[in-house]
Amino acid sequence: MLRTIFILALVELLILSTYSLGEQDVSATDWLDRGNSYSQNGFYDEAVKCYDNALQKDPRYPDAWYNRGLTLYYKGLRSKALDNPYLDIYNEALKSYNAAVEINPNYARCWFSRGVLLSDLGNYNDAVESFDRAIENIPIGDRFRAYALNYRGRALYLQHKDIDAINSYDGAIWIDQNLTYVWYNKALALTDLGKYDEAIKSYDKAIDLYKDYAYAYNNRGSVRFILGRYDEAIHDFKQASMLDPNLTEAYYNTGLTLQKLGLSEKYNRSRYEEAIE
């Protein structure tokens, strides 16, 4: 019995020793690849450990720092969605991004991801600067540049810098006219500036590109309401609520518009019923 236990223990020790030796032979690139695999499958803690091992092998490995930051950002997003603490995770992610761009100042993807994180933290000025650094290092005409310009515009819009935001969106549109969310975001900024006809055209383009865009229908309806185009507004609100039954704002806007119609014009019962069908 004791002999059997001793043999099993010896076998286990040999396995552990072989595993340890094998791990010592793993390169920083191999650790990075392992971390990427874990991260892509949602095993964020395991991924971070792999990136840490990569960085032990090579402390100046920008890809390991970047992917570590990105993985921590995803972990933070998950915690935030579950109403769990996430700020410390975000701040740790930011440190990793900072390390990556310190090593490689031309790391466009890292500057971009850093900007996204800073936007989530409400640090819009720093976010814009980060997007600027990303854009500087992305070739003109590259679709990724359009993404960065859109996010840059969003950060400017959230600072109420609507004209600058629109210029950024126009830069993205120049690269790719088929980015639905850029047209939508541009329409928001145009609405804030009171350029309602232009806003409607931007919403039109967004809807042309994505027919089921409930928020675009609802917002276009709101602009039409402002312009007194109540029948068209009701059509948009109805379409929005049909596409997204949980979009309560669309129901509210429909009722508000019907009330406005009743106050401003004499609509008979049949027209009222027609409007709410």
C-alpha cells in the first residue's frame, strides 16, 4: 500500500516537474497567444496571467501590454454590466495602455482603445487627444481611421462641441459613406445646432443603411415634431415602436404628437384612430 502511494506521488512529482520545465521554455509570444485565446473566450483573469508571464519574459513587449489593457477593459465592461465595481479595473487597463504607447508611441490601435476607455470614464478631453494620436498613425483612407474619427466626434459631442464633432464625422464619412452610426451621430449634433433639415437628411441616410434602426426613426420623428410636421413624426414614432417594442420614448412621443394635433387642428375620431393603428 505504502509502495503504491509512493509510486503515485513520484509520478505526480515527475508530471509537475515536466510541466514546470515546459513552462520555462514558453516564449513571450507563446504567452501572448495563450492570453489572446483565453481573452477571446471570456476567461479574462487567465488571460491577464498569461500576459503577465509574457511581460516577465519581455517587459518591453507593447502587444502584451496592449492586450492586457484590452482584456482588463472587457473585464471592466462585464463588471459594469453586472453592477459590480469596475473603476479599479478600468484604471488598471489604462496603466497597461499607457505602458504600451510609452514603448511604441505610434501604436494606433492602442491609442484608439485608450481613447474609448477614457471616454467611458468621462475624460473626454484626454480621449480626444488619444484619438488624435491614433488618427495620426492610421493611413488616410483606412476604414479604421473612420472609426477613430467617429469616436473622436462622439467625445467632442459629449463636450457640447458640436461643430468640431460634425467636422470629425464628416472626416469619417469622406472615408466611408456606409457607416450607419456616423450618420446617426452627425444628426444628433446637427439637431443640437438647430440645423433640423440637415439632421433629417442624416437620419434619412442612417435609415437607408439600416432599415431597422428604431432610434433613428424615433429621433427623426422628434425633429419633424419640432418642425411641426406632425403626421410624418407620428409615422416615425410608430415605426420606431414597431421595430423596438421596448422603446418607451417612442410611445410617449406618439401620444405627445397626437395631443399636439388635437390642440392645433380639428382632427376627427377616424383620423385619430388611423394615426394610432
